[in-house]
Amino acid sequence: MKTGNHSRVLEFLLLGLSEQEEQQNFLFGIFLTIYLVTVAGNSLIILAIGTDPRLHTPMYFFLANFSLTDLCLSSTTVPRMLASIQTCSIAIPFAGCLSQIHFFLWFIGLDVFLLAVMAYDRLVAICYPLHYTLVMSPRCCVLLVTLSLILAFAYSLTHTILLAQLSFCMDNAIPHFFCDLLPLLKLSCSDTYANQGVLMYWGGALTILIPLLIVISYIRIGAAIVRVPSTSGKWKTFSTCGSHLSAVCLFYVSAIGVYFIPSASDSVRKDKIAAVMYAVVTPMLNPFVYSLRNKDMKGALGRLLSRRALQPS
């Protein structure tokens, strides 16, 4: 616990990715482009699934929710950063900082739970194909998404409430481009034992338990694929979960970069890069991962864009 002036902090200063003025226009252009691609890509995925009856299946229902979550996740951080660069204002109110952390953790948590739900969907589809329609009924799909929303909200709300109880010293500069949990805890003058405990237990569930469940699911899926007699059959079966496996690896590799790689002298810079990867770049790449490796999705996107092109202006 730090000691110092415990006067109430009314705002924080987000120092951003770089404090060098000559780099701001470059960063603005790069992140504006990434955000527009993220919005366009995830919106197209949602529209394609919503308008194509052939994609009204559990797998694509979960994918539409995953794309919506990625869209919300990116919108929680990037627009605020772009506004800061454009207006040269790096201050964010205390309440605004807590709100940003709340929604960021909610959508990050929801991403994790949806990845687990999608793994379960593939497990049932490949290992129990005769029971798939019965097990993954519309009611079950809605319940799984609702449960994911509630658990992610509980995770986020717990951290937000505990953060609101902390006191902060005069040092209110956050070396980050958005209000993230760990940098904010480092600024606190209060005892963060409860926060660290919740972070350890919830973090263990999200970064160890759920990935372990996903790995177990894919071990069983792999065992089922091995029993498929033909090579073409093996490849066709695996291709239905290849996109999901790529998304899982993309998300967790960048998350591991934040929470598991030992800190060095440039740990702040490393944390910024890793945060950009899982909070900004990954939501942009996921639509490409799911569309380029999926014939049904590519077909649906082609039909959607064709209909838009044929509509009279």
C-alpha cells in the first residue's frame, strides 16, 4: 500500500500509447482505420447471419453474439482514444474511468465465456451428432448466452465496486490508452488485497479454468476426428471448428502477454502492446478468421453484398 496525499481524485490522465506529439496523427490514422474495419467486419458478420436462413443454426447464433461483443469491446476503448488525440485532452473523470473499466471487463469476460460456449457447441456437434438438435435447442442456446452475460457482468461489477472503494494519491497519470484494471490498482493508496484476491480467483477462472475446458473439448473432438475413416471426412469435420480454434489462440496468446509474461524494465510498453492486441487488433481480425476459413460464411457474405449492390439507390 502506498502512502501520500489521499485527497479525492476527480479525474485521471490517460497518457496514451505515445507522448510524442509528432506521432499522434499517425496513431490517429492507424486506430481510426482499425476501428472502421472492426465495425464493418463484425457488422457484416451479424447482418449475414441474421439475413441468411441457412445460417440460423446454433454455431452461427453464437458467432453473431461473439461478433457483437467484439464490436462493443472495441467501441469501449478506441473512440475515446481517438477523441483524446483529436482534442488533445487526456483527462477522463473518475466516474468515466470506472464506467470504461466496467464495460471493458464485461465484454472481455463475455468474449471468454462465449469462446467456451462455442467450444461446447462444436463438441456436441462432432462427438454427439445424433443428439445435436436436441441438446443445442434454441432455448438452450439462449440460456447459454444469457448465462454468459450474467457471469461476465458479475465479474465486471465486482471489480468496479471494489475499485470505487479505493483511495488514490496525487499521482493520477495512467500510462495507458484506456482505463485498465491493473494500471489503476498500481495508483491506489489503499490496501488492494481484496481487489488482488478477486483478480486472482476470477482471473484464474477466465485464464486457466475456461481455457482448460476448451482444451479438454478439443482433445475429445480430436479423438472423434481420428475415428473418421476418410481423410476428406477428417478435414471436413475439423474445418467446422478450425475458425473457433484460431480465435481462441488469437485471444489467449495476447492475454497471456499481459498477465503471464514476467515484467521487465519496459513492462509498461509491453502491457500497452499486448492490450492493443487483445482489445483492438483481435476484434478486427476475428471477422476475417471466421469468414475466410468458412465456406458457408463466405457464401452468405457474398449474397448479402450482392443484394446491397443490386438495390436501387
